[in-house]
Amino acid sequence: MAKEILNEDLTIVSEALDKGEISSEEITRLCLAQVAELDGKIGAMLWVNEDLAILEAKASDQRRAKNQSLGPLDGIPVTLKDMILCEGLPATAASKILQGYFPPYEATVAKKLKSQGSVIIGKNNQDEFAMGSSTESSAYKICRNPFNQEYTPGGSSGGSAASVRTGMCFGSLGTDTGGSVRQPAAFCGVVGIKPSYGRVSRFGVIAFASSLDQVGPFANSVRGASMLLSAIAGYDENDSTSVKAEVPAYEKLLTGDVRGKKIGVPREYFGAGISESVRASVMRSIDILKHNGASIVDISLPHTPYAVATYYIISAAEASSNLCRYDGIRFGPRRGEGGDLLSLYEKTRGELFGPEVKRRIMLGTYVLSAGYYDAYYVYAQKVRRLFANDFAEAFKSVDVIISPTTPTTAFKIGSKIDDPVSMYLNDIYTISANLAGLSGISIPSGLDEQGLPIGTQLMARPFDEPNLLLIAEVLERDLGFRGKYGR
Amino acid sequence: MTFDTNNIAKLALLARLALSEKEMERLGSELERILEMVKELQKVDVTGLKPMSHADDRGLPLREDVAYTPNGRKNLEQSQGYEDGLVRVPKIIE
């Protein structure tokens, strides 16, 4: 079958596999060839295991031949962000401190995808330990935006977004701590979901900030991303922060009808700093929903200006604790051997962590240190409650909240890497959903004057993915981005 | 706190990070800038608010008090320093 199938979405490929129009081996080989052809200039993949992928693809074909398909994801090539552990593939979180590390166990989300027959072809490039918004802080290589290689794909799950966009795979799992699935989805013109906190197990996912992290799927359509979400969601006894709540088949709840739904427009998300093309695109999205019978409600999220500061204190504090385990003792390379224990720790971490990671560890150490713990960390946790309260209040009168995913489209590689605060301000619209544990999605809503994608974001109450995805799909249908810009 | 070399060095020790002089200088000024941004938080009135450490207040799920074999030690052979079912590491207790 022709290479054109790489322009299709996961749902189309799933149908084609079921009808026998293509085999999993054929489509996997096409994806691997796409990696070989494009990844030199895109840099979306860190590790690829061709042999393992072909074996899994053949096994999928054999199952189908015996009428024993494991479901709609059986035989579909997917990728995983590097910090998601998977047997047979390295896991480095794009850091030198885990160079050469092969995990002795795997993430629940990887196991779940495999149990449904997905073919994992490799691990995606990312910002080191998920700390970043551009994938520029990967210790291995830069990832570039598929629409224009002088621009970043966003981050930290930039590799995941770029690989889905370029047809290297049909779905990917990333992680979202402050926007790291939604923002690269917006920058790369694909769909990205941040599930409610506790919806998806974090077992086997290298931790950045444990009270904020969630694994989230990327695909080229809301329906495809919904199918991936159904596949990975659910309580896991190995993750006590995962919630015992039923997992519906999300893709079956996409009714296409938003009449009577109330869409909140938060005035604080439409102030200064948004580029004109982003504003116009999101306003168009609002009009589309109105045209489809939803009502638009003006709401306020008054603590929005404090989101970035609150997030950076909490996430840096949690990260500084989580990253203590990288000490050169039990796994990963070591430095400073032959000296005393302290110098082994200091040299291993000092030499093998990148600058952004060190910056956040230092910030986290500071805000947790004696004399400053109450003033910074506990204070930020109290402000965090105000965010949860703001959203609870807003959701009394609306079903979902709409906003830009980011204030601008992708920025040029190298333009913000030396200015951490400017980089952090990029996350202003995505961060609050992580602080409050909400579900969120970014869908591509247009291109700017330079041809770079714009993302519209929707947020819903915790565990209200059904409303979130149903409204997102109607928006996606009438925006027509996929019809116009392929994939 | 201002981030002079002395304070940066103390933090680096706490964080177990060996930093060059250049790194210490750079981190000092970067942390100053970040702290300027987070000082904004002091304007927020947090009287009477409980700290929120977790997005979901449902509490810890419990399981049956039944013994089971956890993840186990398979696949450890690929670890560096693997020897007879164990992993040899540098001495950590002095």
C-alpha cells in the first residue's frame, strides 16, 4: 500500500487493518522508513528498536489472521516519550545521567498499549526530565518543528508531537506537568490530551513533579486520541494516586451534539501578550461552538496572574526531591569514583545533569530549605487551593472552559533558551489545569501568517473527559484543520 | 536571601551538585530573576487556606491485607555491576 496512508489518522489505519487493506507489518515498515528518512532533520526519536517492532507487527498480523485481534489498536505503530519505561528500549529521560539505562520493568501505560496489540517502535526525544517548553534541553539532540525546522516543536513532549505530525507513528504518549502535552500539540498541529490527575497510572513513568504529572496521548484526531486515552486510563494498584473510577470507551461518547453546552471564556486568558493570529483563531473556535448551539459564558479566573509563580515553586520543589535518586549508585553512569562518597554524588550529578535541571533542583532545594519552607513552598500550596476554588466556582456555570493553548505560536530555536523566565511565561494558559487536576485538550485551530500551527485549548472538571472530548470533536469537525493541512 | 557565591555554594551542597565558578555565577543571577517572579505571590491573601499538596482529595486507596510477591528481580542481569542475583554498587555507608 502507498505511503499516503502515513497522512491518515489512527482511526482510518485501524479500519484499514481490520478490513485487511494493509498489514501491521507493512504499516510498521512504512513508519520506520519515515523515521529513517525524516528524523535526521526533525530529531523526534531518541531510540528505535526496528527488530522488536517488526516482531510485534508480525504477531499482530498473525492474531488478525486467526480472527483474534486485540481490538482497534492492534497493530498500530505508536511511540512513547523517553521517560516512560518500556522493556527492550532504553529510558534516559533525555538525560546523560541515565545514559545506557535499560529498565528492568515497564510502565503500566506501556503494558496496557502492548496488551491491546500496539506496536511500540521507539522512544521520543524530550526536554531533559520533562523540564522545558521547547525540547531544546534534551542532552542528546534538538527536535525541530515539522512545519518549519528553524522553530521549536514545543516541549517537553516535543518529540512525541513531532513524530505524530510527520507520520513516524499514529499515536504517542507524552507527559504533561505544566502543559508538556498540550503546548507541543499546539505548536505541531496535532491533538494532545492532558487527562485529569489520577486518571492514568504514573507507575513506570520517570517522575518530575508527582502531584502534577500525568501521561497524555497525542494523535491526529480527537477520536484517535480518545481511543488511546481509553486504552491507558484506569486505576492501578501500583500507583496510589490513580483513582478508582470507571473508564468509559471515550470514543463512543463523541455524540457530535453540543446544543445546550455552556462554554466559559475566561477574561484573564485574553489579555495582552497574545498574538493577533492566536486570538483570531480562538475567537473563531468560540463562534463555531456558538453556531452549533452551545452558549458562551463570560467567566473570571482571578488568580491566573499567579499561576506561573505557583507552578514553578511547587514543581521545582517536587522535582528536587524526585531527582535525588540520580546519585550514580544504583543505575546510570558514575563520575568521581575513587574519591569519597560526597564527591561521587556531586560530580555525577554536577556533570551529568543539564543546566535547566540544575536550575530547577537549586530552586527547589531553596524553597524547601530551613527558614524558607513556609514562606515559599507552603505559601504556594495555599495559593494552589485558590486555583482549585476558582475553577470549582467557574464550573458551577459552565461545562468547559475555552482559551488559547499558548499566547503565541512556536518560537525560533535558540531564542528563549538563555532566558528562563521568558520560557516559563509560555506556559501561562496550560499550567492552571495541572495545579487544579483538571482535564484539558489542545486541538489545532489554524495556522498563523508564517504557516505555524495555532492551538485552541479546552478544559473540563476533573474526570469530565466525556464533555471535554465531545465538545472538542465538534470543534475539530467544523474547524477543518485536518482537511486543509493533511493528517 | 540574595544569591551570592556563598549562598549558592550552600545550596549546591544541599543539592549534591558540583558546580563550576561560572555555573555558580550564572545560577546566582538566574535564581535572582526567578525569585523576583515568585515574589509576586506574596501579594495573595492566603489567610485561612489549607495547603493543597494533591490534586485529588479522595485519600489513599487501601487494599486487602494479603501477602503477595511484588515486582521481583527479573531483568536485573542487564544492570551494571550485576553479580549472582545482586547488583554491586559503591560503598554508601562509611
